[in-house]
Amino acid sequence: MAILSVEHLQKVYTQRFGGVQTTALRDVSFEVEEGEFVAIMGESGSGKSTLLNILATLDLPTGGRVMLNGRDTAKIPEKEAAEYRRRNLGFVFQDCNLLDSFTLKDNIFLPLVLGGENHRTMQQRILPLAARLEISHLLDKYPYEVSGGEKQRAAAARALITAPKLLLADEPTGALDSRSSDRLMEMFGEINHDGQTILMVTHSARAASAAGRVLIIRDGMLGCEVSREGDRESYARRIADTLAAVGGGKIA
């Protein structure tokens, strides 16, 4: 069953002065099944960020539609949008976006606090999640007291603590060293194995090889798809080779 359905998506930006139009997305269509882990790749300017913003309900398409769990996201009233995102979507960003004045625990609790959850529920949710992400011993520390990889795992915990229908990750390994990147992707794989649906934007073929399927975008259009076969090393090479063949992006 498709939890996310993107249908003939288009996005055209018009300059405020001069009326010049730029097409960011052109007839993009794909589906993500419940429990899938899908990566999206493409060079800078290919439309990845625009697509992610529309999926996150932070921007509206010019044409086409996005159906998440059976609901057209463009038709969500503005006054409901923040609550809808909090209940249905989890976000992990390259720069973590943690508050330095909050402990890791309080950062992770933040979406639940905003949702009005009681402290007992918050404690019940954080304990297994922190154990899975190997940050139980760090919960009382502040972001500036832990490593980049540990901060990103805390950010992942914050995104997952609401049990979102879809986890959206935007370059989650972009600021990490290779060892921290690999460990984070291993954890994403484990979380996905437990049933969490994940859609991740990345420049890294190595990171993308954690996904079961990779969609490559070029010039606002969905160019091709690479599916997992063989071991992760060979899969990463096929992703990098495909990306190079279509002329898109950094290979890492």
C-alpha cells in the first residue's frame, strides 16, 4: 500500500519583477510504499529541495498533487498545517537544528510538548528510542557537549518520537565524517526494518545505498531509478555509476 503518492507534480516559480518563470519540477510522479526506505539524488538545482519542501507541506505545487496517507496535502487548511506536520511527518536536517539551551532530552521531547503530551508518555517513548539510537547516556548533555554524529542521532530521535507516518531526511549525513555517516545509516536501516517509512535526500551514493530504492532527479524531472541488488558496496557503486551516467551530482 502506497503511503505517499506523488502525481504529475509541477512547480513553477515566477520572479516578482519581470515575470520570468523558472520550472523547478516537471511532471514528477512516484509512490512510496508503507515501510519503504527511498533515497532521492541529483545535482544541485535538480529540484530535490523543492520536492522535499512540497512533501513537507512547506510549499505548494503549481500542478499535480501529493497524497500522504490518502490526504491531498495541498488541501490542508493553513491553521491545521503545523499540527498535521507534527502528527504525520518527522524531519531530520543536515544541521540538526537542535536548541543549544536545551538538553538532548528536552530537544527530543519538544514535538511532544508542543502536542500537549504528558510527561509519563514522553518518558515511555524516549527510553526505547534513545536505546535504539545509542544516546541513552547522553540525554542530560547539551548539544555543544556531544559529537556531530551524536547530535544527529538526537535529531533523529526528535523526528521519530511522534511515530510519524513518514520520516523526511534532508542530507542527514552531509556534515558527518564517514564513520558517523555509516553508523547513522545503519540505524536508519534498522528503524526502517522495524516498519518506519523513510524518504531521504542525499548527495552521497554511500548514504543512498542504505535505501532499498534510489530515485535520481535531473533538471526537475525523474530520470531513473536504482533498486538494491547484491551487497551494499556493489549497490553503492551502481548508484554512483548511474548518477555519473545521467550527469548529476557529487559522487561519494
